[in-house]
Amino acid sequence: MTSYLNTENIAKNMDGIEYHPLRPFLPENAKILFLGSFPPQRKRWCMDFYYPNFINDHWRIEGQIFFGDKNHFVDIENKRFKIDEIVSFCKEKGLAFFDTSTAVRRLQNNASDKFLEVVEPTDIHALISQLPQLKAIVTTGEKATETICAYFCISDIPKVNTSVSVSSIIHHPSSISLWRLPSTSRAYPLSFEKKVDAYKQMFKSLMN
């Protein structure tokens, strides 16, 4: 079974600081880089990959968009996601994944972004430098958007379902946009269908 665990970081937890437990997933053909805030606690995982919480709808949204079936990547019987199919799909489509923080402190014992303190933001330039075909960075939630805007010194934070060009502040062969999409967490107050529509519009714009 595929795993992208960073075993060195899993062992590092000092003064309440958690270090990112996953290695960046950066296919060479990636056109889209998804950046969330930080993975949930390990007890909430059903696989060793991005968006691992079984009640997070990221992979159901992609299943619905690309295969017309929200359960395409879901092992319903075992309440898991089909990690090998997901990894193969992301490599084929050119989808990269990491998060906007490499180290955080949880101010409460839960998965809420509201109570995440960013200790060390991700070196996003280092990620981008490994993705020569990149067209867009997609943030999936308010915390991720705020963190990346602070990193790039963007004062006008984009609203949900909008995008802005960041080419003037990123040295890259391609023109790159920053998209802010709704969180795929079920705690985010938007219907599944509307989230599907939002992500579909982004994919349609960037993958044609």
C-alpha cells in the first residue's frame, strides 16, 4: 500500500509542536498544487496521504467531478479511501499536494483550523521550484489562504471561489494564479453540490 509518511517528522513533537507528517507529493507534470492548512491528528486518518479523514469530502468531490461518482475513491465497506487509485489518478492528472504549514501547535485538542497556531510556514517557493508546469496554487480553506497570503505579503486576501495572479511575486516559467476554494471539511457550511461546482469550475479553467 502506498504511503507518503515522513517517518522522521512523526517522531518529532517538542513543546506541543507538531511537524508535518507527510512528504510533499509533487509529480513532475503537476499543473495544480493543492495547499491545505495541516493534516488532522493521526487518530482521524484512514490512509497515509492528503485529506486522510474519512469524513472529509475532498476525494468524494474529485470522484464526482471526474467519474460522476462521489464514491469512486471510497472503500465503503472498510471506511477508507482507495489510496493507490488516488495516487495513480493524481499522477495522471498532474495534481500536487502539501500544506501551508510545516509545523503547528494545536491550541485545542481537535482538528479545527481555528485553533491552529502556525509555528513554521511552508517554503512555498521551494515547492514551486520543483513544478515546472505549474499553473495554479489552490488553497482549501481560510487558514491556508491566510497563511499563504502572509507568506507572499498579499494584503488583499481573495474571497472564496475567486483567483488572483501571483506571477509578479513568483519567479517561474509559467503564469501562476492563486485560487481560493471552499474547505472540503463537512464543518464548512456549504452543500456538497456547491463545493463540487466550485472545484469543477477551477478544474475546467486550468485543465483544458
